[in-house]
Amino acid sequence: MNVFTAHPASVGETYFQHLRFALLVGARMTAGGLAALVHAFLPFVFVTTAGRISDELVEMRAAARARNARGVDMAAAPADRRR
């Protein structure tokens, strides 16, 4: 197994599945962060956006864990996967 596929395999994904999910999460995190920065200076703008995006990220992560747990033997998974 090479460095590009070791971690994705440890979470039950192919390289491209992991790439897609990581890009999506990163984009959502960036959007939430930018909304929070704007909101800091203009509190009447993006009043609930950062919190909503944060909640969406928690839901996305939970759904991914549930989806990937079906395909990964958690006892055999690396320690960072068993959290």
C-alpha cells in the first residue's frame, strides 16, 4: 500500500472517494470560516451561517463514519480510526 492509499483505505474509502469528501469538507469549513470572519465585523451579516455550516459538518462526519464503518473491521482498524 502506498502513501496515497493507506489512509483512505484505513477509513474504508478509495483515494478518489477520500479526495471528494476531504475537498467537500474543506470547502464547507472555508465557507463557514469566512462567514464567521465577516460576521465578526458586521454582526448583522451571516448571523447563523457559521453555526449552521458547523452543524452540517458534524452531520456529514457522522454519516461518513456510519457509511464507512460497514466496510471496515473496526477491531483491525488503526487506532486513529477507532475514535
